[in-house]
Amino acid sequence: MVFMSKKIRYTPSVSLDESERKWIKKQAEKEGISYTNYMRKVVLCELPQSEIPYHRKDRELNFSNGVSHAEMRKVLDHELPKWGNNLNQIARKLNEGAPADDKMFELMGDIRRHINKIGRKILRGLG
């Protein structure tokens, strides 16, 4: 025995500005379905959200010059914090009154070179 669920018409209210409405309509046209059917399918996860987000701030950056997203994430999530942490440790020691010795100057030179390398990689990726 198969039970059929009865569809109940429910009309929720959604406030959109004109540009948002046009963008959703364009996405629906790409899928070949109506505006309301597109919204229903996205809300019910029958369709994925658009590959290109509406808001520019949510869109992926297109890195150029052979820099991958994974490489940029490594730079921003691992390398930059690592060298920043080293610099903070030196600053803490100096603030506590430790003398600046040759080893500290050598480490500061390494930090400068690595930060410059990271900056060049970011700039290369951004084109």
C-alpha cells in the first residue's frame, strides 16, 4: 500500500529587491524552469544553489598565473600566520627587556624574506 502525500498550497512571503529578483529569474531560466519552481527546488535542496553566488563578496577569486586556490589557502592559513607568530615572539622578548642578539637579527631577516615571498605570491595570484 502506497500513501500519497497531499500537497497543501502555502504561499510564504519573501522580500527581494529588483536586482535579486532578476538574478533568481536568470538562474531559473538557466535551469529551464519557472521562477517559483526554481525557488521551491532550491529551498527544498532538490537543486543546488547557483555555482556563482549573487553577492560579489561570496564569489571565488579567479587566481591567475598558475596559482591554485589550494596554494593560496596554504599561504594565507599556514605560512603567513607562522611567520607573524615568530615576529610576535621576537617583539615579546624585546618588550620584556631581552637584548637583540645576532640570532634575533638573523630570524628577523628570515621573517622579512618569507613575508616578502608570501606577498609576491599573493600579488602574482591576483594578477
